[in-house]
Amino acid sequence: MSELWLPFLVGCLFFPGIYVSLKTALHPFCERFYANSKLVSAIISEKCVSIIQAIMAIPCGIIIAMSCSQDILYDSHWLVNTYISFGLPYMLYDIYAMYVVHYHQNPHIWSQGALTKIMHYVKTQPAMILHHLALACLGYPIVMFYRNGKGDFFVGCFFSTELANPFIHLRAIFKQIGWQKTKLEILNGILLLITFFVGRLLLFPIMYHIYGRSKDLTLWEVPFNIPMHCNIGCATILSFQIYWLYLIVGATKRTLKSLFSKDDKAINVNSEGNVVMSVKQD
């Protein structure tokens, strides 16, 4: 496993390096248009790095899944271990990047001690921090060691769940720079719905179908012919995806309703948002 240290070290330099470079380059521009330029540049930089990571993971997942489609249990591809080692630092870096955003969003904690700031961050973002730590501390050793080199096809499929992430992060950027209720945001929302449905929900029946085809089983027979913990794991992940899709659909409906509303006040706000870039503090 010594050859995996190189992609890990590259990842340690790549993700923080891109973040710092973007943040440094964006800050002078943001100072010209936004009152809280440090917050805006931090959010845009953090989201852009996440978009880059997703754009890199998607083709890796597709290549792995297509290369391991003959024997989906035992076919292997070198990209699995390499990209997982490269991507591990991203999970740890992003915890810090989210803390920087949290710090600039909460001026009342600036004068407090370091431990108080960290605890405020943990209490405010427990789900995202737990998600990143779980992938780094549990997901990494499970995929790298526990699976004993089997199931690269399924690992590739799960890489493909990043399909919707660029549009999720673009939505956050649009909100921060005042591009809400624009046609571009509507287009992004539509693409988000499509990619989220395909990459997060449709993925599971596709994996079950491909596994069933390799074992001469129908889709409905597959759950009864695989280990129960596989079904429980997939069902748990899928339930979260369904809930998040429900939230995304609700947000998209509200945006569309506001965009096409005949209320003059709503139209004025929309027009102003297109012309004047302002930061809305929630």
C-alpha cells in the first residue's frame, strides 16, 4: 500500500492549494462589490473546490464501473484505491474550509476563545462534520481494507453519486452573490433535480439490476440473494436521498413560484438582484 502515499500527499497539497489560490484571487474583486468580502470569497472558494472534486470523481466512477462490468464482484481497477487516497484529504480540508465560512458568518464569536469558536461551529454544523469524518475515518478503511479488493464496480457507482454536487454548490454560490430568481438559477435547479434523481436515486435499482443480470436473477429477486447488511445499507442511504430530493423539489417550486409571480414587489426584487450584486445575510 506504500504506492498510495503519493496520491494522498498530492491531495493534501491540491485541495488546500486550490482553495487558498481562489480565495486570494477573489478577495480583491469581492471587496469592490460586497460589504462582507471575506465571507463571499470564502464561500465561493470552498464551493468551487467542492465542484472540482465532484468533476474529478464522476469520470473516475464511470471509468471504474464500465471497466468492472464483466465480473462486478471481482473485477478491479487501479483508480479505486488511487482516487480514494487522493480524495481523502478533501474530506479533512473541507471541514476547515467550512469552519472559515462559519467564522465569517458569525461575527459575535470573533472575540471568543478558539475552543468556544470550534464548539460553536460543531454545534451549528454537526451533520456535515459527522458526514466528512465518517467518510474519512470509517468509509476509507472499509473500502481500502475491509472489502478485500472486491466490489470495485460498486465503489465506482458510488463515485457517480457526485453527479448532482456541482449544481448543489452552484446554487449556494448563486445565493451568495445575489443571482437568486434568475433564469440561470432556474436552469441550475432543473439540472440539479435531474442529476440528483439519476445519480442518487436511480443508481440503486440500476446496481441491483446489473447484479441480478450477472447472476440470472430478476430485479425483485436480488434483495433476497444478497447479504442483509447490503440491503440495510442501501435502504438507509436511499432514504436520506429521498428526503433531500423532497427538500430540493420544494426549494425549486418556491423559486419558480417567486419568479413567475405577478406581484410587483417580487418582480422589483428580482430585477434589482440581477443588476446590483448584494449579499443577503440569513
